[in-house]
Amino acid sequence: MGYTAGIVKKEKPTVILSLDETTASLSDFSKKGYTVLPGFCDVHVHFREPGFSYKETIKTGSLAAAAGGYTDVCAMPNVDPVPDCVENIKKQLEIIKRDAVINVHPYAAITVGRAGTEPVNFEALSAYAKAFSDDGSGVQDDGVMERAMTLAKKYGKIIAAHCEVNSLLFGGYIHDGEYARSHGHKGICSESEWRQIERDINLAAKTGCKYHVCHISAKESVELIRQAKKSGVDITCETAPHYLVLDENDLKEDGRFKMNPPLRSREDKEALIGGVIDGTVDMIATDHAPHSAEEKSKGLEKSAFGIVGLETAFPVLYTELVKKNVITLDRLVYMMSEAPRKRFGIKESGYSVWDLNLEHEIDPGSFLSKGRSTPFEGVKVYGKCVMTMCGETVVFKN
């Protein structure tokens, strides 16, 4: 189910789903000046349940996703119990069936307990998981990752990697750049990210597996992936809205600016934008990572890593990239809907309706997510979600 661009009320663009049975109702929205977009798909969210429901639940996370125009998300495996066996992933699926208002697709872990030492039973888990990831920690052992990639290739599954070399972290918590040096903070070097991407690219070329790189943030990562694609490696990658809009110059002494990977240099941001423009960066995912207010109230050094993003992603990107003529609306929608669906085999499942002319201030107090920590608090953006339809059900209406 594709989409086509059209014109509504002079120069206002719209994107219309090509379903005959919905064309009439979508046209009604268009006549009122609204913009109708395919439901977005985020392949990188943390819904925290089971195990950490004080941060987020399947219900609150999926409500937040619906409010942001999403109809499909992929939930990362850093929950308790870890979805490293059929019994554990079924527990997660039961909660999803009971509470989710949109389609939630769980990842299975790459390794048992996400401990990085033993690959999970790929054969058994492949029937239940869209892909495999140890997100939150990189697989440090080369042999373990190679075995996992070999199994992923055998069962036709994607390895989605959080790339981080632990021995290069040195206790850092923001980017190892000018801000860290001038404010006395410990930095995380870019090499800790790109060095593991480099290793994984070589392993993916060797095994032939489908390889996806999570939340890239560094200019070296962009170039490595660009060259890997040219050489025929089956590789895709994502970046997140905050890496395309912010850099270390925007940091404040506040936990809502702390995430992993960290906000890097202006040059890194520009390289990521270049990757979006030339297609090296395939898709945009939020890495929605809610924590409690207490966990995010301890400044840059002591706060937990992670920010929320489902309810702000499209307005922020529309305002900063589309309205400023960096990319087109069609390109943004492709990266937030069609590209992730194609790569992860997720069918289109609805649409969202937007008032793109409405300017508003991002207010975390209005979020449906339990998480409130966002670097975009108080920022004025264009675009407000009016309604989200998942399948034949209205899951959000403003």
C-alpha cells in the first residue's frame, strides 16, 4: 500500500493512502486543510514492560506512539524477563495483546540474558520476533556475534545492533568534545561507536546476514555504512531526531540532554543530515527511552541515559528539516514509514491526520507517555496530530 502526493488548498501538500475504501474519508480531511499521512513505523522503542512498568508500560507507550502518528513499533528487549526464550517472549506478547492500542512487535535478544556470551535459540524465537537485538549493550565478543549472524542468516532474520565498544567508554556520559572539556565532564568517544560498526560490517559481509545499525550518531559511522552499501553488504541503519536537530553546542546541565549515544559535534550532525539526503541513512527511529522523573533529575553525570521521542518526532523533524527545505515531506514520510516497513517486513496498517499549519510549544506535561524527559521541552514546532487510525480503529483523536 503506497502513497501519492497531492495538493490541498493551494500549496499545502497531502499524502493519501491508496486504499479505495478509505479515499472518501481521507478526502474529507483534506478538504478541511488537514494532511493525511501513512501510519509511521518506529523500529526502536523501549516500552519497559515487563519488569520496569514504573518507567513505561505497553499501554502508555503505545498510546504515546498513537499520539505521534505511529501505527507500528518494535519494542527493544531490555525488559525483565529478557525475551531470550519462547517462554519469556510469550509473556511480553500476552501483555501486548491485552494492552497495546497499536501494533507492537517485540525484538528477541541476540544473546542469552543480553549478556553477550551465548547466542539465543534463533530457530525457536524466529516465529515470534521481527528481529534480534541486545540493544542497550553491544555484543563484545567477535565470535559470539559471528555465530549470531550465521544463525540470523539461516533463519532469515535481522540483527539490529547497538554498537558500542565497552573498553573505549572510560566512564563517559556525554560526547568527548568541546562541551565535555570546557565543563569538566567525562566524554564518550565516537570510536566506541564506529569501531564496532566496522567489525560488524566485516562479519555481515562474511556471513551474509541482514544487518541493521541502531541509532548512529557519528560521522565515521555514516561513512563506514556508505562504503559498506557500495560493496554490497546487506546493511541498513537508523538515526534519531535528536541527532539530526541537536549537537553538543545545545547541551545544558540537565538530564533531559543525556542519551546514549550522546549528542555529538556539529560536524557529526551535518554528516548525518548528508546521509539522510543521499540515502546512506535509511530510516529515522526515536529510541524512545522513558525513565522516571527522579532518574532524570540528576544532571548530565548521574541521570539515566535516555529520552522520550514518540510524541515529538514528526513535529520536530517537519519543522527543522521539511520547513527549512533540507528534505521534502515525502522523503521524511518515507523514512518514518515505508523504509522501516520494507526492511523489517511490517505491513502498512493505517494512517495519521495532521494539522501542519498549527504552531505549538512542546509541553511534556501533555504527553501520554509516562516519560517526560525531552531536550525539546518548550521548543515551538509545527504540526499537531489530529487523529491516528490503526487498521480500522481510531486509536488517537485530538
